[in-house]
Amino acid sequence: MKRFGYVGLALLITSVGFAQGTLGPPVENHAAAGVDVLLADTWLFPIDIDNGSYWEPDTEIFGVDGTIAIIAGTWPDGVYSSAMTAKVAFIDMEGNVNERWAWIADNGTPYSAWTINDSRTDGNPPVITVDTRKNGTKRFMVGQESTPWMYDEFTSAPNRWAGTFAYDKQTACVQIQNLNADGTTSKVTNVFDPIYMAGGIAGAQAGSQIRFGGEVRSLSNGNFLVIPEDRAKGVVTDGNGAVAGIFTQDGANVKVAFNAKIEGGASDIWSNVASFNGGWVARLQGKMNVWNNDGTPRYVLDQTTFSSITDAGRGDGLRIKGNVAHTTVYFGGVNPDGYVSMSRVDLGQSSEGTAVGAKEFLINNDEFWDVSVMDRADVAVDEYNNSIIVWDEKFSSENPQVVGVIFDSDLNPVTPVFYAFQQHDWWGGGGFSGFTNYEVNTSMDNHRIVVAANGVFANPAGGMTPKEQTFCIVYKNPQEQEVPVREWTVY
């Protein structure tokens, strides 16, 4: 049944650009979509038992050489219950996959043998950011809910966790590392709490989570931004707070422990943080809180001024992404009529109450797109403003599958809707094999697009994989541009 309830809303945003598409149903395969697959469906961190409810992987791409980074929750080495940690996969330009444990102990060895979190055995996922600048480094930051003060591997320095804040539950810890030329990783900092430890804030956790939900992002000046959701109320006293900290690549404090909500007060957060050239934005309660790189507030912009999406929650099903090469930020989610929206706005040029350079594309207006099948979108944008949106399509009562659309720099689709993975249950295929993929995350640069998700796929050893496994696929960016000679790096 077709639904046209969005038409009236479209009139409200005509001044900032609006388009609606007829892009369904998904085409059967990548060849039909005109998408070149560079790395076929790849099972990351494989283990032959269910992998817990670790939720979505997180992805990003190093600017200096195009290496893809993917982090996901996994069981510790040899421990398959009541425990959790994380691994990172690095994929070079030739498609070689290099897997490493995500955390490094104080003595410089990878941490693999036991849990990173004694308070929670599954759930909120790890996060990663890398230096995305073209002239950048191979440094990156990982983050995860954890209880490192409980383990000898992270307590070597005297009184390392014995500051003025008393920990008793998981907190959102981070660590800065190097990806070395030989493929190994090494620590730049020890694991640390970017809010209470870094800020020297007194108080007691008193059983309150400090969590990712939240985000880590690389800024256009090379610094790292961290925004977990803090429920301990030591910084935002009236409720759950999106508390930010900014650090150099050496881990030095630039600005720590401040409320990312410019107007003040409490605000839940799940993801919804993006960096762009000169600043960053935190989408909180339907408002775009726009900041400079150094943590100086700029303005607040209501998302309804440039998007039909009216969700003002913490952002479980919505994502925003930017690119440090420009100031346009992209926003993907489901509008009130149940259709997927791809919206964008230039936050470098916009101001309080005024959205500049905004445009929206609604993927709708086809009998296939019953609104009950839409869920959880993610987006990515490259340095030339080409973009992708991917989302979980629930097939009503069938297993969810990830589908996507790639756009050019004018937000015009250059592909039909296509299935993100080569292995999938095809709506038009006359039956379902049990493939599942959902909780998707994507990143892109001028050369490649990576899509990663949880799921159940065909096991190379036969049958199907266990549940909650992490898979990825890499495409050639169909809008790839030759790099001008003036942008070459001369050695």
C-alpha cells in the first residue's frame, strides 16, 4: 500500500531543497546496482559460538593511506561466557585484513585473556576513530564501556585509578594507539577515563553507568573528541549528560568534562556526533549543537529546519556523519511516515535558525516500501560530498537485511537500492535461507566504501555461522575522482 502522508511536510522544507525517490525494491545483486565489490563478504573475528549481544561494529578510514578500521565486541581469548572485550580489523588498499585486540595493557602487550568489563557481559558496543586527515597520522582512539581499575593489567602506575572520583561500575574508557608500518599496534596512552580521571572531578559513581552510547571522533586539526553518556551526574547535575572531552593525539587535555549541549541541561545520547572542517556537532534531542574544534560553542540548529525527521530522542535509529575536508554534515533516519530520509546541511555556513546548503532525499513512493520494514540507518560522506545511506530493512516478519543507496555530491542517487552484502535473503528470490544482517555501520572516502554489520551468514566450513557475528564488505566508490597532481604528497 502506498503512503503519501509526507507530502504536506515536504512543503515546509522546499526552501532548503527536497527530493523524493522511487528506489525500491532492492535489486538482486551488486552487478545489477552497478556497484563494484573490492572485498567480498568477510567474516571478522570468527568464533564458532554465538557472540553475545554485542550490537553494531564501528568503522572509519585513515585519511593518509585509506586503511579501513573496524571495531566490534567479541569474547576474550578462550572465554566464552560472562565476559567481553573487543577486536579491531585493519583492511589495507589491497584488501588484506589484519586483526588485533582492541586494548593494550599498561606493559604494552595486547589484552586478550579476560574481560574488559566486569559490570556487563554484552550490550553497548566499542567505538573507534582514526586520523581522517589526508596529511594525517596512523594514530587512532578506541573506546568501550569497561572496568579497567579492576584488572592488574591496567593498574601498574601507583594510584592510577585512585583519584578523587570513586569508581564502582563500568565507565566509558578510551585509549590512543598507533597502527605501525608492520601492522602491529602500540599504545600512545594507557587506558583512561576521559571525563572523571582526565578532569580530576571529585565524587562517586554510586552505581551509575558512564557509557558508549556516545562517540569518539577525529577532528580536522588532528585532535580526538570523546562524548560518552554520563549518568553519574558529576558534570551535568540534573540528569544523563552528553559529556565531552577533547585530547591531542598524545593524550594531553585540550578541554575536558563539559556538557556537549550548548543550552545546558541533561540529554541522553546514543551516537549522533560528527566532525567537519573546523568543528563538530552533537545531535541532542533533535537539536544540532555546533562547536569549534577547541570546544567553543557556535550555535544550535533545530533539525526540523532542514529535515523531515522529527525524532528528538537519544538517536538509537539515527546517525550523522561529516568529513574533515568540508563542512557539510549528513543525517539519516526514518521520518514520521516510516520512510528513510537522507538529509544534509552545511554547518560551516549555517547559523541559529538558518540552515544553509540543505537538501533532503526521501526513499519512498513505491509499493514495496511498507513502512513497517524500515529501521536503523547509518550514513557516510567522502571528501567530495558523495554519500551513502544504509539501513536495516526488516522484511516485516522475516529476517532483517541491510540495504543501501549511494548518492553523488548533489544528493542524487547514482545507484538503485541494493543489498549491502552478497549473502542475503532476497525479497524476490522465492524463499529465505536464514541470512541475517543488521545494526549496520558504514564509512567512505574517495576510493572505497566499507559496510559492516552483525548477522548470520554462510559458514565456510558448512551450514550457517553462529549468531551476532561481524561481517564486512568493501566497494569501489562509484564517484571516485583522480587526485590532482597539486595534492600529491612528495617524498
